[in-house]
Amino acid sequence: MPTPLPIRPLPFDSTFEQIPEDEADTTRQLVDTMRSILETTSEHYQHGVRSVHAKSHGLLDGELTVLDDLPPELAQGVFARAGIHRVVMRLSTNPGDLLDDSVSTPRGLALKITDVDGERLPGSESERTQDFVMINAPAFTAATPKAFLASLKLLAKTTDRAPTGKKVLSAVLRGAEKVVEAVGGESGTLKSLGGHAETHILGETFYTVVPFLYGPYFAKLSVVPVSPELSALTGAPLDVNGHPNALRDAVNEFFAAQGGEWEVRVQLATDIEKMPVEDASVEWPEEDSPYVTVARIRVAPQPAWTEARAAAIDDGLSFSPWHGLAAHRPIGGVMRARKPAYEMSSEFRGRVNGCPVHG
């Protein structure tokens, strides 16, 4: 018998999405800016990489097990029925160029869940996957596509320039972020520009930060390390200076000796004022709606990053929240802007590399 939820989720209403009149122009500029990053990096590397989250640090095969006896509100979409799905996990950092890890930036996790049945989102009708794209923060640094465009333009201006200077700047920004955190604050801007703490990537908790439909409701999702060996790495220092691929090496070292387990948790919206759809910078309060576990991911010991895996996953796959079920349709401006941006990026990489990219 399912345990009743302690909260009453809010049914989604189409009026929760408010599309600005100039959103189409903002989205066009976002796509153009991402294309400019791709053109710069592909010319330098003679290879097409992602316009954001270009560098991968772990490319893992695992199993996602949907829990038995979920309450009806949580038994939706890919989590509607108990079962086991193969899952691909891609760990990354957010710049669009392939920087040494001493330029310490926020981390990302992309999930691709396979063998998913149900009504599909437009453009993904030929697939049977569900993707979730996450970062290691509970809210986005930009509230709207227009705000994100401003930061992306700054990123585009610095892409592929002065890598040594970026290392020096990163060290300065990390020091500044420590000062901010010492007085109880936190700066997403400092972190995004290179001020992220030098910590182990496998200890991170990842969040979708922007919402999506959850059957008749709407929600955010997180992936949390729970096996003792992974949990012990939360906040654990990692020396990245002088080690250009320190994160990748650390992930490889970990999974050469042991496996790991994460919980997949869902936060259902209960209040549109406190949990807005169109402002991605708002952290939904967990005291009003806690994250609840709906599935577990288990990864066995394995080579966590190899050139062959990179060719198959970095070059051969795309990850987009628009690859999935209609029951998990992305909502809000940032999610709407992602669709054409990710489609352009996949097409560009496939053309440059001469290798079709699959969903």
C-alpha cells in the first residue's frame, strides 16, 4: 500500500506559463550565440564539441530502478510503473571549451533513461528515451532566457581565449567565493566564471533547476549520491592544480575499484507564488514540498571514461529535456529556449564530425 504524500501537489494550469512578446527574438539570439561558440571551438579543435558542458569527466552505464508502490501523485510518466531501465550518465563542467580542471566551474549531469514507453514529445517520436539535464545547484543563475542570454554572450567572448589567464582568474574567484561563503552567502556568478570550489565531482547533488510536467502536476528533479563511498565525497577536496584532467582521473579511479548508488528524487509544486514556472532563479522551498525518492540508480565498477566511450556518448548522443514523454514536457522560458538551441548544437556537431547525433 503506497504511503500517502504529506503535501497536496498543485495541478498544472496553462496560465502558469507566460510567454513574453520578444521571446522568439531572445531565443534566436541564444541560438546564434551558441552557434558562435561552436564555430570558435570547432575551428580550434578541428572537432565539434558542445556549446556548453563540452568537457565530460565520467560516462557511465547504470541501471535505474523505479520504486514499487509509489503514491499516485508520484507514479507518473517514466516513474508510472516499477521496473528497471538502463541509464547513461554524463558528468561534465559547464564551459563550451575544453579547459584544464584548474579552471574550476559548476558541474553538470545528463541522464538518458532507455526503454521508456508512452506518448512522446514533438521531435522525439522515434525515440524511447527520457532525458534529464541537471546542474549542481538547486536554482539557475539566470531567471529568464533574456538574463541567460546576457551571461552566454559574456561566455562567448571568453571562449577559447587565454587559457592561462583563466587559470589565474579561477584561483582569484575561488578565493572571492570563499570570502562570500564565510559570511553565509553564495555567488552563482563567481562560481560560473571559475570560482567553484575544488571538490570531487562524485559528491555533488544535481538538480534540473527548471520545472517540467509531472503527469497532471509539475515538478523539479534531483539526483543525490547515497552509497557511503559516494556520500563521503560530498565537499571532499580534490587537487586540480597541475592536473588538467583531475576530475576525469578521479572518476576513473573511483569506478575502477567500486560502484555507486544515487537516489532520484522529485519535488512536486504546491504553490505557484513560491514555486514559479517562469523564474528559473527561484529555489523552491523544501519545507513546503520536500524532494521524495522515486527511483535509484546503481552503477557497477567500470572504466568511467575512455576515448571509445567519448566517441560513442560525447560525439554520438545528445541530451535534451525535450527528448522524452509528453507527461514530462519541459515548461518555462529557459526550457522553451533549450529546444531550438540543443537541436542546433546537435546538428552542428553531427555535421562537423561527420557522425550523426542520436537522441
